[in-house]
Amino acid sequence: MKTSYRIRLRVLACIITVLFCMTFLASCDLTHRRSAQILAVPVPLEYAEKNTDYIRGIELAREDIAAMDMQPELIIQIDDDGGDFGRAVELAGKYINDSSVIGVVGHWYSGICVPISSVYSIGQKTLIVPTVSVPSLTSPSSEYVFRNIPADTQISKKMCDYAKSQNTEKAVIYYEDSVYGFEMSAELQRYAFSIGIDVVDRVSSAIIEDSLTLWERKWRAADYDTVFIVGNVEIGAGFINEVRGVGFSGSIICSDGMDSAALARYLSPGTSDITVSSITNSETPPQGIAQFVKRYMDRYGTSPDIWAIQGYDSAMIVAKAVSTGLKTTEELSEYLSTSDSLGSIFGPTSFDENHEIVGKSVYMKKWAGNKFEYID
């Protein structure tokens, strides 16, 4: 309840701020608009560059879009929102009031993207979200907001079904203190219960803090055998190190927020029996992803993570739509809503009536000390 209340307050503040910006900008002489169309990419640069390959994926999309030689030109504009809500509001206000911005790919964090999505809806600017899986992003559905990643309902089902296949009976759910953590952990708990997994506790990182030993004693008394973790790679890996440190040797099953090679940097040496959900299988990828991976490796010398793939895919979906002759953000939203062939590197994909992506699957992979091995 407190989380939902905070979100509503943020939405109200966000709308008021953006409406003020719109009134102010309407009184200005906007005579210096660029003839090119802009695809804006707001992202917390420091986090994305430190922990993911997302920006590299966007940069490769920028090169490929330039090579398409579209008229008018489509330009990718990366903006740093700093993971700060106020800064994100400022950027949203600028995008909404700039007719050269045909669409936006972002924002990264659920706590920003969920409340600010209603601003894009009111401002009638197309928003494509490649990183936020929480159900509230598209509920209620909006004409202008699209989710280009499987939702928590799909990811949670895969995690729980895998746990059940491994004979999980009693589980603990640990989640980061965020909108993402709260909502996905709730989905996990609901589905786990429906298939007969007893969730003996569901607790956030903010509550545990430095008292893990006490919590672990409580869980041990409940005879738990599995830990579900919902969080980003830093928070999740930190908790794995702690829970292994107090003697837990059972299964650890993680959300796709931890689908990152950066795990090697954060996990203690020798850490094992960790399974992570992912929305791509790099061992049997679709042709489009295989081609992207080869190009990425030729450029950077390493394999891309899922976030490089997601960023590239989202930008190229917009580019391929715009290449059909679209001129406005309204036309872009209409195209995305009705097209049964988005041109995604994932293969045949489309958006359903609620603007959820259709055609992307969820996989499970095991952490093998310094790399992932797919198991399901």
C-alpha cells in the first residue's frame, strides 16, 4: 500500500511539473528545431556503463541507423537521467514539447519509468521500454507506452516452474527495495503458492540490512531449501555472498535483473548453485541475434549481455518503423500497435492489445563460476 501511494504521489507531481513545462514552452519561439527526427534514449549512464553493455548496444544501433540513409535522418540522442526522478521529469518535458522527437527508449529504473509513463501518455509521446518488467507499467494500458521485454508474470512463472522441477518445497524471497523488487516478488509469491511452493518469508533488502544472521535463523527453523532473489546484479550478488556466508547451501534462483557477466566481479570465488532467468538463449539464438553478437564481438572483443541486445533491438524496431515513412509519434504508436512484424532481432514479434511484447521467451541458465550455462 505504501509503495502504491508513493507512486501515485510521484505521478501527480510529475504531471504537474510537465504540464508547467508545456505551458512555459508553448510561450517560447521554438524556431530552431532540427529537421532530423530524434529517438531519445534517457538512461542512468554511470550505472549502465559500469554494470551493463547497454550503451554499446545503443551505439551499434546508432551506426546501423545512420547506414540506412533515411530521409529525414533518424538520430539517436542519449541523455543521462542519472537515475534521478526529477531529472527524468525534466527530460520527459523536453521530449514531449519537441516535435522532432518521434519516440523515446527508456527509462531504466522501474521507480522512474512506471510513474513517468503516464506523463508520456498524457503528452502523447511514444515510449518503448526495454528494461522494466513490472506489471504496473502497462496496467492500465496506454496508447503510447510499449514494453519490449517479457513481463514479471512470465518471468516469475519460469522461475517457479524451474524451482518446482528441482523439488523446491519451501522458499524465501529476497527483493531489492524498489518498485521492481516489490512488484516482481509479489508475482513470484502468488505463482509459487499456486503450484504448491510454500513461501516461508518475503523480505526486502531495506529490512534485512545488517541483521541477516537473525533472519537466516528464522528461515532455517522453517526448513527452507531455496532462495528466490529479485534485484540488480550488485544487490543480488551481495546477498548471495552473505547468505552463502552464513551457511545456506541450497538453490538460489535469480530474476533477469541479475543476467549480467558482471556477476563475476561481484560474487565471491567458488560460488555455485545459482540459476538466473534470461530472455535470450545465446547457445541457440535467432539469426538476428547471432548476427548482432558476431558484430558486437568483432567490435568489442567480448560477447554482449542481454541489455546490449535489448537496447539495440528497441532502437532498431523504431528505425525500421520510421523507414516506412512515418513522420509523427502518433503514427509510430499506431504502427507498433498494429504491426505483426516488428523486424526484431529476436525474430517474429508483435505487441498485443495491452502493448506487451509477444514472441520473446524466458530461459534459465546456471552460473558456472565465470560464465553462464543454459539449462532450460
